[in-house]
Amino acid sequence: MLTLPTDVTDIAQLIVMIGVFGAGLYILNYFLLQMGIVRGSGVLYPVLVIVAASCVLISMAEEFNLAGSIIQLAYILISVLGLLRGYLSHHLVRFSEPEQQFVDNYLETLKPHHARKLLNTAKLITFEPGVTLIEEGMTSDFLAYVLSGRTTILKNSQVINQCGPDQILGELTFGIGLPATATVRTDEPTVCLVFDSQRLARVLRRNRQIDDALKAAHFRHARQKLLSSNNHTVKARTMLAAAA
């Protein structure tokens, strides 16, 4: 059976080892963050910070340090608040029916709280038939998602395509300051989610994940639209040849 002095020594050594483990965990966590293995906005990083701070705080029982204790308690509290914010942002995000339609068809890979930030820059607008949304040769930052209705795409006054629901308008020229390559005109009452270019640009600058997801979605959609335009052109030429 161990004597009391030996017991006290063993406890002191255990407390020191816990502190060393916490310090090592701090270093490991920071290394993983810099290597891109964990993300500051993820769950693992704040959990490891809480564990590391708790270990270092326990080690201070041997030799109390007020400043060090305040720092460790602050790390724990801030990390808990970060986890709580992440949980609420993931589980309490709500979308209207039009917004959910946009997310399901265009941004299915984006996390809900990021999609919410993106959609906060958009508003629902109904356009009457015959309205020109984008004019060929004019610089435009118009970006919209068609919820219902139909638009015609014209180049050099010739119809090259038509866009219906679940289509994006203006993705090729948004944010790059180049003239529009075609004119877009509504054929019937058309309901769109229209993005505020300035607010959206700020969101994209501050959120790399949203910017990457939107660019990837634009690329996929532009490819589909190009294929549709080519098919429309071929079909129109075939009809003209048959009529001749």
C-alpha cells in the first residue's frame, strides 16, 4: 500500500502529465488546422480546443495561475459558443418554397447555413411578358433563377434558345464586367429569384465555400445551356431545310 507522501507525488505527476497532454493537443490541433486536415468552422477543431484547454486548466491545480486560468476558460467558453452556433445554423435554417426549389436544383452540395447567406441577397420578382432582362452588348450584373415562366434568348436578333423554370440567367457575365453575349426577353409572366449584385459580391468575397459552389453550379448550368442552344440551332436549321 502506498504511503501518503507517495500518493501525493503520484497525483502531482499525473496532474503534470495531463497538462503536458493538453499542451501537445493544442500543438497537434493547430498543426492539423494549418495542414487543412481540420477546419476552424468544423466540429473537430473546437472539440479538441475544449479538451486541450480543460487539460491545461486541470494542470493549474498544482500551481494556480489566474491569467492562465482565464485564458483556458475563455477558450472553452468561446469553443462551446462556436459549437452551439454551428448546431443552430445547421438545424434551424428554414427556406421558403421558392428558395428550397433553388437549393434543390442548383446548390444541393452547399450546406444550409451557407445557402441561407446566399439567398439573403435575393428577392422574388415577377416580370411581365416582353420585358428585356439582359440586353446583348450591354454590361450587366443581372443574375436570376427562373422559378416559373419562359424566356427567349436572342443573338443578333435571332432566337438561339429558350429558358424555362429551374434555369439561371446571367451567369456568364455576372461579376466580370463584360458585355452580355445575348439578349434575354420574357415570353410570359416569369417569376424569378433576382440577386442583388452588390450584396452577393460581398457575400462571395467573404465566403470561399459559397463562391466555389456557385461557380461550379454556373459552370454546369452554362454547359447545359450551350448544349441546349446548339440543339435548338440544329433543330431550327433542319426545319428551314425541310420547308425549303
